[in-house]
Amino acid sequence: MSNQFLTFKIDGTQYAAEVHNVQEVLEYMPVTKVPCATSYMEGLINSRGQGISVVNLRKKFGMQEAEPTKETRIIVMEVKNAEEKTVTFGAIADSVQEVIDLSDDEIEPSPKFGNSIAAQFIRGIGKRDDSFIIILNMDQIFSTEEIIKLESAAAAITG
């Protein structure tokens, strides 16, 4: 079976998210800071009249921060919380590459060691040409408590 993934880079490493989680890709724009937010939450943006919480995946994954460049993008994603409610948020990526198809036999199980991101966040490792792609499990990256915070922050600016 073939699966579609949006590939993007963070700190020189290629990652992917399932296309069904991706709503749109936006050029980087200034983010409105939110007081007392968690360290990886950059703030809020307004996209098409909707308030969207924006998270910095570099900070979430414990990587060194970087200034936005002309290649920096905000990937607007949808995930389901524990109650199966859809939550929308933006994730900052250094750059976005392309949508690719990977068959199940091109995806290896998540490694048990050697990566700074907890294995529970990784759906698997994709192989493409001579490179590896870390396939993220977007529904697992944020806890229910974190998703509630993201929802609350976005609701505060949209009323």
C-alpha cells in the first residue's frame, strides 16, 4: 500500500507528515506572542480569519533555535485529541520539500535508540534514494494537555 507524505527539513534532517494531517503550507509570517506559553509555542497567527497556534518543532524536539529565512514555512496541520476532536495548529519548518509516495515496504519501524526525538513521536523511517526520512506521528507529538492549551490560545483570539 502506498502512503503520501509532505517532506520538510528541520536542522538539516528530513522529516515527513502524512498528507491527511496537512491542511496547508504558509510562508513564514510574524507570530503574535502569547504570555506564559510553553517554551516551544511561538504564538498565534491569523489565517483566513482563523486563529492558529504556532509551535516551533526545533524547540519541541530540543534542537538549537534558528532565525527564520526566506525558506521557513508554517505547516498548518490537523490532529485529533483524545476525544477525537480535530485540533488545528501551525508547525514551523526550516523548509518544505515535496509530497512523496512511500509504500509500506519503504518504511521501517521506529528506532529504539539514537535519535533525539522520543520513539513514540516517530511512525517510522522512510527510505528514499540514499537518504532517510523520519516520519512523524503528528497525533502523538503533543499530549492531550498540550493540545488543550493550543486550542485555548487560538480560541482566545478568535472569540
